[in-house]
Amino acid sequence: MADYYELLGVERNADSDSLKQAYRRLARKYHPDVNKEPGAEERFKEIGRAYEVLGDPQTRARYDQFGEAGLGGSGMPDMGDMGGFADLFETFFSGFGGSGGTSGRSQRRGPQQGEDLRYDLTIEFNQAVFGHEKEIKVPHLETCTTCNGNGAKSGSGPTNCTTCGGAGQVRRATRTPFGSFTQVAECPNCAGTGQVISDPCGSCGGQGVNQVRKKLRINIPPGVDTGTRLRVSAEGNAGVRGGPAGDLYVFLKVKNHSKLRRDGITIYSEVNVSYLQAILGDTIQVDTVDGLTTLEIPIGTQPNSVLILENKGIPKLGNPVARGNQRISVNVELPTRCSEEEKILLEKLATHYSVKGPQHHNSGLFSRLFGQKG
């Protein structure tokens, strides 16, 4: 199915009035009694589904965060579609007895905590190493400031539900092969709250909450890595009926570095040196997370040797004073060509060594090293 906002032809920040106007306009256009074109009925159903989701602040917030996956559409059958069997199942597990039996459920719903939210954040490599403060914008539900969350218009308030008399529950007699039972179920009119709002708040449409996009500053501690989860307390969706807000969970993804690679708190890198630097030793500059740092190449360094820079790795998460090391693999580069002068000097050096006895001419060693004839 297409994006719900696109189906209604509105922006993602559209208010409730804009959504309602868009829905009514499109519903009149594609209503099956008016529009007989092929596909009009299916479009009418899609428009209805889009408004059903976006017209409710809570389902709209879940849709904005997770798309259709956040609406709970798992494809599992609804127990309500299973008729009498579902009623019998509900009777057994809701508490029952003979005629006049009672349920173990509470009389009415009290305050409920708001939903937790997830926010995915991508940060730079060095921000993960040393920590960073990042500003983000998070869409979530906040308590309506006009009605203070009760959903009623100013000067009015919730009233007792006439269907259940304020109890939040209704009783129903059920006849089964096992006898007659009285089932206690949630009141369908007030959703178990025991109260209804006859004059809803104009700001939130009686929901008690509004969707807003809030700016937050997130403190990223040193040493985080991809998959690290940061919890921001009480920055999820607002609670219902005075309940506390949920939490916001920030999931981090760290970008790769062009020259450095991390594994835990250890950083790995490579450096290329000439064969003369490897033989004679040298002092060079290498890249670290702290910038260019001096590295000593010991005399006689062998190819693929690993040199270690202590305390140049990643800080331990929760203990930034303790840092890992940087391990540097040394690649020794051999020249494929050299000048005549270089060749003469190298052959003089080669005369100081013998290869498996005097019968092996030293220029053969030179040829193997540089791909040239001696």
C-alpha cells in the first residue's frame, strides 16, 4: 500500500483538521455510490484506512516511527472473528462461576504509561571515540496543554459512561455445553475507563495528547559503538490518564573510518615503509584518532610485523580514562626498478653476504629482489 500521507494528499506535519478535510474530499470523490470507475471502491477503502491510522494521534505516532509494521498488523487472526469459541475461551480465562459469577479484572483502567520510542542515529567515527553532544528532533505524543490530558473542552469534563454506569465493565450471560455463565467484559463504549467525553477538547480532539516534534540534545559518551543503545528517560509518548511518559531509546550506528578499523577497544591500521627504512630503522608519522603521531620503526623490522601504540585505541565505555591500544601492521615495500647507481651500491652490499656458498653469485639475489638481470 502507498504511503498514507500520499494517499490523503497531505504533508507529514498536517494537523487534524487538514487530515479530516482531505479525507472527506477524497471520500466523496471515490465513494462507490458516486464513482463507478474501476478501482474506485478499492481506493475508497485505502483512503478510509489511511484516515483511520492518521486520525488517531497514537497510531499516527507509531506509523511515523515504524510505518505499517508499527500498527500491529501481524497477520494473526483476531479472536473476535472466532465467534462463540472466543466467547467461551474468554469466559474461562476471565474468571467465571455459575449465574452471577464475577470477573477478576479491575473495575476500570487507571493511569497507563506511554509507549517507548526508538530513534536511529548515525554518528562519525571520532564522535563515537571521544563522545559528542547531538541535537535530534523526535516526533512523539505530548500531553495536551489545553485540557491537561483529560480530553475534555475547557469548562467541562469526563462523565460517567451510561452503558456501564461508570464501572468500565459490562456483564453478559453465556450459554455453553458446560452450563450457563456470566461473562464480565470491558465496556465497548468507554473502553473500560468508566467515563466518556461528551464535549471533546478542540486542540487534541478528545485524545488528551498531541503529536509534536521535539528537539532533544543527546549526550553520546566516549567509547560507544554500532548497536549501542542510549536511554532517554520520559521522552517517549505521553502517558494516558495521568500515567508517566515512556522512554526514548536511541540506537547508534557508527560510520567507518577511511584508515582506521576498530575491534572492541583496539584500533587496527597499516603503514607502508621502504625496505631501507625496515633495514635501517626510521621515525615516521602515522594516523591515529588523536591525529598524526610519531611511530618508531625499529632496525631490522620484518614484513607484516605489528607495532603497538599504547593508549591510542578506544576508551572503555563508562571508563574513558582507560583506553585500548592501536596495532599497526608494517608493509615493507620492495622496489621493482632502481637506477644504475642504486644497483651498484646494492651489489657492493651484497658482496658482504654469501648465499649457500661461494658458487652463488650475489647478483642473482639482486635479480630475485628487483626482477632484473645481474
